Amino acid sequence: MRRVILPAPKPIHPFGEPARDLRVHNKPLWTLQRDVLDKYTTSTSELPSGAHMPQTREEMIAYRNNLFFDQGYIDAFITAARKHGRACRAAFSAEAPAFKEHALPLSTSYTPAGNLYLADLWYYPRGPVADARPLIIDMKPKEVGYYSVPTYMASDEGDLVFQVPERSLLAIDSWVHIFIADVVFGVFSSGVKVEKKLKEDLKFKVKVLGKALFEGRQVLECSELVQIGENCVIDPQAVIHGPTIIGNNVTIGAGAVVENCIIGNNVNISQDVQLMLSVVGDGTFLPFKAALFMTTIMDNSMVAQNTCLQMCVIGKNTFIGAGSTFTDYNLIPAPIRAMDGNNELKDANRPVIGGCVGHNCRIGSGMIIYPARTIESDVILAATKNRRVIDRNISFEDSDHHGLRLGKKHVTKYHQEEEESW
């Protein structure tokens, strides 16, 4: 089967990079797509913008390179499409719970078609044709509560829940979709799958229990559910619950707690760090008492001590100062708005969500960031007596380095043209 990749070159705010280059599940999105499709495809064509589909009679799968999909969805899509024996395009019902709640808000990539939405994923059994039929794949969502809150915080919809799917497809049009792909459709989904497998697969359950007994650990701590790479140093007093994946050359200090996370390579997790339902990129440093809850932090970044991030997305090569607070819900129960695929503020359809910081940022200590606010790549923000609260989106032009005597020493990797102009 030939794999044809269609471009989605528009940069995702606030990173300044297209979706294909952003990290999802601690991998660049394009490598994640490649790995999922690897067992099906024998050749690849990556089309430039405006190019036509290759005219061939061979079996083909085509997709936009801003799509996140997992193995379960692709397996089900290709199996069903081959069974139909004709050209198919991925589609969702407008009322499908996981799609309606998490994928559709803030998106610009789906094509409306009656009561369906069409995604940019096609299957062609004998080359490209114009009349691809919609193919709905059940994502098999499960409603899972994720926040225990007092009643005065609850929204009109009721309890704070996610629609966690077993199979996932999602267009990355907004930074919020990175959060959805990594947390709701990622580590949260992995936990739900393991829980289901333990209930339904007796052989797997016996294997997990056997490993736990043999290793003298609790079930969630056994090596069947906690995968640890090479050359790791983990203090015996650290607590690690699966399903968790830990990369190579990772150091975890005493008192650290890791629950249902993806930890990359060369990560340093110091004493008393708390990690839950989060994705930690390669080369990240988390000093003592830093905490991540449902948060993505990309490679080579640092969150300093006593800083807690909840439902946030942090880019690569970024520093977050000590004691900073990213708030995650409005004090008055008004809708939270976030940047969509057209860089416009729209209802995020999330009663609780944190903020987003781009790549190569430096955020000073003791800052307070309001929900869903964004800080563009290459920004420096220093806390001063006149500014400790970030209540609006921060652009590159707002960066403090512009007014500093040594500001030109700050390398602005993602704003080269703007930097040259001043």
C-alpha cells in the first residue's frame, strides 16, 4: 500500500510550527503517523502544497499531516475499508460523544456533510477517485470523571468528565488538541484500555497478577504495566503506577510519584515531584516538588520547584520559573475561550483547562497565568512589581527582551524575520 501525505503547513499558535513537527506522545507527529501505518505501507509520497494526488492504480491511504490517529483507529479503518472494497473517507457523526466533546471544538479541518463531519483521511483500493464514501469508525468512548470539584464549580452540563475513546483520530488545529491527543486520547485512554483488558482478558489478568506476586509489588507497580528503559536510576522510595512508559537514562528521586505517564529519554525527576496523566518530553528537568497533572511538556524544558501545571501544554526548550501558577478554571462560571485553528478566540468546550507556552520561552518566577492564555514562542517574561498576572495572550512583540540592553543575546529561533527587522 502506498502512503500519501498531504500538507497542512499552517503554524499552530503559539508554537509557530505546523502540527506535523509538534510532539504528540513524545514523538514528532509525523513520526507517530509513520509508525502507526508502518505495517500497512511499502512506499511513501509526501505532496507539496497544491500538488495533485499521484495517478496510480495501486492501493493507497492518504491523509493530512496534521492528523493524530492511533493504531486501534487505523486498524479498524483499513479493515472496514478493505471489506467495503471501494474508496472511503473517515467520517464522524455530529453526535458522536468523543468527537463532539473533544475533536470538533476549535477545529477547522473537518468538512461538514449533512449530519456528518469528514476528516482528511482516505482509503483508495485502486488509486484516487472523486466519490469516496464516508466511513464511520466507532471510537468506543467511555465516560470517565477527571475532576472532583465542589458543586459551585460545576458547569451547566453537570459533572466534569471526559469521553475517553479506545480508538482515536483527531485533527491538530489548536494547542488544545495537543492536550486532547496526549491526555484524553493518550495516557487516559491507555489507562481505560488496561482496565478493560484486566476485566475481560483472563490470561492477561493472570499474567499481571503473576508478575506482581513474583516481583513483590502492587499490581499497578509491576513490570507488566510499568515499562522502564535502559540505564535508569530510580530511588526505591519513588512510587510509579502504570500504565507508564519510562525511557532510557531517566533519573527519578526519592518521594517522587508517577501515575499513568509517558516519560521520555534523559529526563531528570527530582525528589517529591508529582506526575499524573502527563507526557514528559526528552531531556526535561523537573526540580524538587514540581508537579504536572494532565499536562504535556515537550523536550528539553524545565519546570522549576513548587510550580504546578494542570491541563497545560508547554513547548520545547522552555523554562517555567519557580512558584508560578497556571490557573485552570474561571472564578465566575463563564465559558473558557481558547485560540482555534484560525487564531480566533472561540469556546473551548472545556470547563477546566490550563494555559499554553510556546517553544524557547523564559517565564519568570511567581507568575500567575489565567486559564487558556497563551504565550508565543521566543518570549521572555520577567515578574515585576507591576506585572505578575497574565490575563491575556502574550505575543512575541510583548516579550521583555525587546527592551533589555542585552536583549539581542536571546536567540529567537521561531521569529527570525521579526528579529532581523528590529
